[in-house]
Amino acid sequence: MLSNLYMRRFILGWKVRGYARRFKAEIVNYADDFVVLGHAPAAIMRTAVEDLAKRLKLALNAEKTREVRAPEEPFEFLGYRIGRNYRRDTGRSYIGTRPSPASVQSLCRRVSELTERRYGLLEPERVVGRLNRLLTGWANYFTLGQVSPAYATIDRHATRRLRRKHKVRAGTYVRFPDEQLWKEWGLTRLGPRTASFPWANA
């Protein structure tokens, strides 16, 4: 709530002081995360942002604050990578979104945690249930833009991790085929979801 209140003051100040008109720039934000998209040199706009933040007694996160020239340089915002993508069928470029590498890596780490050895004695169906909740929640958020490569990476990681983990009687391991993971135990596959996304395979 406080983040939204302060960002409202920041955006109003940006317009009242004429920065939006002078730089042909708009602010896109979610809570206290924001990007400034404009036509003026990035250094000049950054100085204006820092001056306005100082007047409102706000502090910028120096580590997260970057200056980029889009679309030549991609940037990340709210888990998405925004920049130049390429169509699979024609190779033509366009400006679009995809899940950021950091977002994909973070999910894969979580999948690895849920399939660690300490969970090897759990019933496979129980482990699959936990994974499905995680995968479905992530995919429900990451539906915009070129998601197919990220989905494929996550599907491969989840099946590989789950396939080799579970102990059976006598302390040995069993390797489960992918079809059993998907059809019998119901492991969520993200790849097929893209059939309903007209933009996913762009």
C-alpha cells in the first residue's frame, strides 16, 4: 500500500514537473518497481528520476537501476526479459517478452529442492502433486510472449529430476519413463499449454 502511494506521488511529480512531455517519456510501474521509457538520453532521464526521488525522500536501488537502449539492449522487469525476439518460422525480429533467464533458473532450483534425496521415500504421486502446484503457479504468471523455450527447459528439468529420485524396497532405485510420469502420475507438462497461446511460438 505504501509503495503504491509513494509511486503515485512520484508519477504525478514526473508529469507536473514536465518530464513526461519534455522527454516524451512514460513510467510503467508495479508497486515500487518501475521503468522509464522515453526518447531522451538515458543519463538525462536518470538525473531527473534521481532529483525527483530525492525531493520525495525516496532512495533508488543502485544495484537494480540500469540505463539501456532498447530494443538493442534487453532489460528485465517483473520476471520478464523485454527486448528483441526472433520468429521461429521467418527469423524476423520483433520487440517482445519472454521469461527472464533468472526466472527460469529460480524455478529449476525450486524443482531440484522438491526432488532432493530427503524426499526419496515419499510416494511419487505426492512429490508430483507438489511439483504440479509449483509449475502451474509459475506458468499461470508467465504466459506472455515467447514462452515455449522456457517451458521446454522446465519440462526437461522436472522430468529428469523426478525420473531418477525415488527409492523402492531393497534400497535400490527405479527409473520411470516419461510417459508414466505424465500419464499415470499426472506430472504437469508446460509445453502443451502453448497450443492455446497464439503468440507463444512466435
